[in-house]
Amino acid sequence: MSPRAACRLESLGFTQVYDYTTGLADWTSNGLPTEGKKVGVSREGVVCRDALRVRDAVRSDVATCRLEDTLGSVTERLKSAGQRQCVVTSEEGVVLGRLRGQALEGDPDATAEAAMESGPSTIRPDVSLAEFTKHMSAKQVGSVLVTASTGHLIGVLFRTDAEEKLRMAPA
């Protein structure tokens, strides 16, 4: 919203007004809500297949750790959580790396920093779910990290979750 519009809304008595200067694309890529008429939503509020976005299938309950955490402590946390990968983040939640597969089988005293896959690929939550699922399938990718434009972790998109979400959505 423009600064003028924000100022006008405040003058009309609105108290929760935000002047988001980076724009709508950044707003939606951070997974923030929007209002208004949406293409691909039925009268009943059901989101149609082509309107689905990555944010509609992302899992936010992903395990995280810090650079200094040991592989031993990380693998214990993963076992108790029933997960097979850990996202290495800063204290603020910015994605720095990922631990999975053989990286987790290393020296239990090694740090996450020493064993992690640095700079893993990420996508934004506003990407078309149908298009990205096709890409994941073609490249045989099982999961991808989802981040805000700031690099902060939102969650993980698993191809199987995306395929199921698309299967369940009306055309």
C-alpha cells in the first residue's frame, strides 16, 4: 500500500495500518495473507488446483539446529521427532545449510557446520504448486526448503505432500 493510502486509513481511524514498501510480491513470498477476490477460488472458498501455491503444502514442523550443534545431538533430536533431515539456521532463523543422509552418519562430535550441505536450494511460498511439483518430479527431487525473501525458514515442501494436495484439489 502506498504511504498516502496508509496515512489516509490512519486519518479515518484505522489502527492496524502497515506501509509495506517492498510490495505485494514480497508480501506474498513471505507467506503473508492477502484479501480480495482470488482467481481459482470457488464460491464455497475451495482453492482450485491451479490456484494452489507452495505455502498450501509446506510443512513447518521441520527440525532445526545451529552451526555449533554436534551431529550426535542432532541425530538424537531427529530420531525422537521421527525426521530424517535438519535445517541449520542462524539464531534468527535464516537458513545456512542442511543435514541429511550420509552427513548425519559422521563423527557424532563433529559440528553441524562441518557436516552440513551449505547454501541449499530454496523456493518461495508463493510459487505455483502445480508447476513446481512438475519440476520436482522431473528432477527427482524429494523435498525443498521454503524460505521468505529474507532467507528465514518457513518450512519444507515434500514432493509427496505436494502431489497429494494437487490430487485432492478440484480442477
